[in-house]
Amino acid sequence: MSATQASAHDVKTVRVALGERAYDIHVGPKLIARAGEFLKPLLRRARVAIVTDETVARFHLPALVRGLDTAGIAHDAIVLPPGEGTKCFAQLQHLTEWLLEKGVERGDLVIALGGGVIGDLTGFAASITRRGVDFAQIPTTLLSQVDSSVGGKTGINTPQGKNLVGAFYQPRVVLADTSALETLPMRELLAGYAEVVKYGLINDRPFFDWLEANVERIKAGDVAARTHAIVKSCEAKAAIVAADERESNVRALLNLGHTFGHALEAATGFSDRLVHGEGVAVGMALAFDLSARLGLCSGQDVIRVRRHLEKAGLPKSLADVPGALPDADELISLMGQDKKVVDGKLTFILARGIGEAFITRDVDPAALRTLLREREAA
């Protein structure tokens, strides 16, 4: 999964090695405007369908359209409402019916232009339309560039929880345009940064060390630092996905912080009170806290993780979540809706130290309840 550089265009490429479903992640500036040259070799006919949202369309749709026109690729576009609420059955129906109305055929390509919501929804719609049409990811947020656009997880939310309806469906290509990050509000950039931190905490302590030294460069817009963070994250995820595409074992490591985080997102109604990356940040801090309480890692590791999240500008505890939260028992009940529950047992990603995460289903419920009750009061 090494990155190679095409010096003429300053684009780095990470390969996701999945046999006949293998694909490339291209990372670099101005890739949206150049999308046509990357997509044309993948097309059976010179026609695509674009799915985006109102916010992204304003910033990036014109550049994509110009690039496709230059490459001689015809296109239709649908612009959906922004926000997590778009990942629902109603919008899935709306999108699939639109794709059929536009005559999208098997072998055609659907482009997801946007963040994780658009990528997840579009990928799922592509997987079920005519029993599967090709799609490409053009992620425009840091979170989607380092996480949701890579690995083929697609889906929508339900009242019972996040991403509980979906499919594993790999894209044909991912174009991570670093220039798109310049349009992100800082809150959205930091939400993506939480997922970057995750890769260091899972199995790459030197990367976490690097992040501690370079977080301010990333926040300030340093292109080299951002590119390095994205490439390292994509390499880490590509390696894990290649080893375990359908999350039967090691891929679950990518859910560090997510069992807590998804429950907190559900508790806050999948609203702007707590965006996904913020939930993951709180979840990672809680996972290290629980690990220390179980005697798995040192208290110094917990302090270091919490200190770095705080330095980055991310929430690090339940007390940082605005508004009232359910009590410990209800939060645990929300965790029970997690997709990784096996025989009624919650799956947790805990750690023996920074860069030493592991999967377990043997967490003492009393220790978990005590942790949540104490953090509620903190």
C-alpha cells in the first residue's frame, strides 16, 4: 500500500489491493477539476451521473462539470440537502428513482461528490440500482478523504442507529482533492482530524508522535502536512481493508472510539450538536480511559490522548458534548444497537497503549457503567 508520486502533477497514489475489486486512491491538489482524465478510462460510455449536496455544489460542482466537459464526458447531476439527515430511506428512494429516470445502466458510473453522507448514500444507491452500477468517490471533507470514501462501507441511518442498513460496495476510484479542504469550516476539518488521530492510536505510535508535533500545521492549512496525514491514513486503512474487506476480524480495529461515538450521535439525534468526528474523539478518549481502568494501559496514555484532542480543538469527554445526554444505562442500550454486537455482547476496541489497539467482547459491564457515570458528572 505504498504511495507513489507523479511529480508532474504532485499526486500521490495509494492502492487498495482487493484483487479484481482493487482501486486507487489519488491524493493531491485540484483533482476535482482534473476528474475527467482519471474517470474516462473507467467508463463504458462517456456519460456519468453526479450526486452532491447543496453546500458542496456551490463550492465544487462547477469545477467538476468543467473538467468533465473538457474530457468529453456527458453528465447529469442531482443536488440533495446537506447534513446527516440525508442518509435516510426517503433520500435513498429519491436518489435511486432519479438514477433510473436518467437511464443509468449497469456499467455506467455514478460520482459521489461530497462528504461522508453523500459518499455513503451514493455508494449504497449504486449497490442496489440495477443490482449494482459502478461509482467513484470524490470526497470533499477531511473525514471522508481519510475514512468513509475508502473501504466500501455504504449505508444509511435509521431511528435505531447509524449505518444499520447498507452494503459493502467498493468504488472504482477515489479522488481526494486536498484543495477542497480549503473551503471547510474549522469544525468540519477537525471532525476529520479525529479519524486521522485514530490511525495513530490503532497501530502506528510514530504517526501519533508526528501528529502531536504537526497538528498546528495541519490546522493552519500546510499542504505538505495535510497531504502526509491523508496519505498515511489511507495507507493504514487500505492495508486493513485488504486484509479483511468485510470486517470479520481485524477491520473492526478501525472502529476505535466508534462504539461510544455512534451511541453519542444517536443520543444527540444525529444533529449538529455532535458531528461524527467529534463523537469519535470523545469515544477514543473513553476507550483509553476504560482501558486504563481495566489495567490495560497506563494513565499517562490516557492523559496524552486527551491532551492531544484538546490541543487539536476536539471534545475529549462527555462533559464537552453540548446539552443533556441520556444516563449511563441508556447510553449502554444505544451501544447495543451497534452493528458489531455478537451474541448480545458489545464489541470494544481497547488499547494496551498508544498504537496497540485490540478487539474484545469481554468488557465488564459494571466497569463500563461506572466509567460513564463518572464521566457524566465530570
